[in-house]
Amino acid sequence: MTVKQVHYEEVLAECSDYRGAIALLKQHRPYLEMIPSMRRPQESVITLPLPLIRLRNSVSSVAGVAAAPGEVIRLPADLAILMCDPEWKIQTGVELFVLIHRPQEDFSHLLGRWRQTQVWLSQGYEWLMPKRYQHLLTEGSDTPYPLFVLFPETPERIRRGLRGAHLPFVVQTVYTPDDEGELSLIPEAPMPEAVDADE
């Protein structure tokens, strides 16, 4: 079995909502504990699928792309999760980046997307926020945190590579096709494999 596009799309769609993002973070406890308020999760967790940033400085070349000050760049990560103080309406500085294993993607490509994300984030940036969050103060963080989402169909070498690079990942199981031919995430899946970056 191989990873299919619909597996990727299902996880991305599910995690684009704060509830799905929190369910994902529950599989990696160190990140779950970064949520400012579990009593006010909708105001504490902001999800940005296929995230965009505006650069403050010019960049001569990142992955063959040059950028001028003020230019908008789409990050190679699939999802950004920003933590926000629900009282003060400001970003706490915690930024999580989810990278979902894509069909036909091998270890070097998956890790390369994270490395490119790190390079872009080192340039000085601000977030392009959805209209409902534009009132928030969103300065870039000094420490981005990655989380890789793999599937049971993901090749073992990718898991070995992420372990070797000390990068955290979870394995997400997706339902088999139902009557409509769609896929959905298993709601009560067994505790998935998770690797802490410090292990």
C-alpha cells in the first residue's frame, strides 16, 4: 500500500480546524501542553493551512527563489498552528509547523520541506492572517516547532530518518472507503506512534 492523495487531503482538512489540530497535538503531549488555555481552545489555537508569510527583508535566494521586502511567500509546511493568549489577544510566540507525508514523497523531500521552512522563517516575517484574526499581534517566533504526520503506508525509512534527525512524528490512520467512496479519520484510534525530539 502507498500513501494516496486523499489520505493527505483528509488530514489537512481535518487539522485546518482548531478541534482537529488539538486532536493531532494530543498525540504528542509536549506540544499539547503548549496550548495556553484548554478551557478556551478556539481563542488559544489558530490554524493556518498552507500558511503565508510576508517577509520584512529581501532574500537573495531560498530554494532558488529570490524575494523582495514585503513579498508574500507560501511556506513549504502544510499547516501552521499559532498559540494565542485568549486574554491579551496576542501571540504567545509558540509556532508549530505540521508537515504531512505526501504521496510519492521520500525522506529527503519531506525533511527538505522542513529545512526550507526553517530557512524562510529565519528571514524576519509576519503572518498573513485570516480576517477574523487580523487584530492579533503576530510577530514571528524565534523557535519554530515541527510535527510530522505519517501514515501506516509511509515507508519505514522515513520513520528511521525522522528518528535519526530527532524530529517528532505521529502516525495517523485513516478509514477505508465508506459507501460514498470518501475517507475519514478514525475517531478512537489506538495511541499512535509518537517520537519526542529529545529521544
